[in-house]
Amino acid sequence: MKKNDPSVEKPVAFIGQSTEDMREMFSVLELFPVPIEVFSPDGLSLFVNQSFVDFFRINAQEIVGRLNILNDPYINCRLGLSDYIRRVFEGEILSLHDLKVPFEEIGNRYASNQIKRVESDLYQDITSFPLRSEDNSIIYVVTVFMTKRVCRMRLDIMKAKQFIDEHWSDDYDLERIARSAGISRHHLARLFKEIIGVTPYSYYRE
């Protein structure tokens, strides 16, 4: 699909690789029924397949050639994935399990279609691996998103509760608590009150 093929507008992103080889690889990735994204060795998003577009509801041109995963503060700092990303771009094959799909951030950042409420409880297993050239240098990093719906709101809140229990002597920090549970501060506050019966701050004070 042309709109997902960055070689049409950004051939400079494929220095060292023939356009023909690049097109062939990306056409194969289009056949996979799961979201896939390809990055350059310096972290720039080069390609997303149609399954990625359909699932995340992000227009390819909003992310391809624009997102640099190595420099993204949300992915590296807020989600705490900097070590994972660094190791993958150094050549390791790594997986993450049960990472909550960040629909809230996607909606804020991109002109994404409105997310249905039921989709807010989707989690994903993410596997990233490098592709190498004949001289063993990394030419692409491929990331595959395996998404699943998990009924785990209570588990998220139990994670937050455990974090408060273990860090009761620290200053109250809702951002850190929310990050430990993998959900937003607003979502945490609402669910915590709904499941535990008090707000996170009231629980911390008690």
C-alpha cells in the first residue's frame, strides 16, 4: 500500500539498501495480520504495515519518517523502556509482556480515531529484533505487536497498591504509582477509588 511505503517520499532513509530490496521486505511484512513497525539503526520509524494502521488508527504519514523511538520521552521515560530499546538497537532480540496499549497517549498525540471504551483494557506482547547486513551491521530493527484483551483492571490496581505499600516512606508521587501499574494517573485514581474504596492519596496517608 503506497501510503505505508516511505520510499516514495523519503528514499534517503534507506541509504545502504537498494530500494528494490526494501520494497520486497516491506511487501512481505504487509502480509502479516499483526501490527509491525520497522526502524532504522538510528531509531527512525521507516515503515508500518496496514495491520498497524488498522489497529492503532494512526495514519502512516504521521509516524513514518517522524517518530524516532530512541528520542521519544514518552516511550523512554514515561513507560520506562529506555533500557529495552537500547539493548534492541545494540543487537539483542527481546520481548516485553503485558504492556498496556497507550491509547490515551496515541489519542493525544495523533489524529487517531476515537477509541472504544472496551479497547482501553487491551495489552500487548512486544517482540523486537534486529536485521543485519552481510557485514553483521544492523540495518533495521523490526517490532511486532501481539495484542490481547486481558481483564486485569483489578490486577493493575493491586500493583499500584503494592507499590504504595513498598514505598510508604517515600514522598507521595502519583506519577510513579501510575507508572508502576502501567496506567495513566487519571485512570489509576478512578479505578483505585472504585476497587479499594479510597483514593490513592488517602490510602498512602493511612
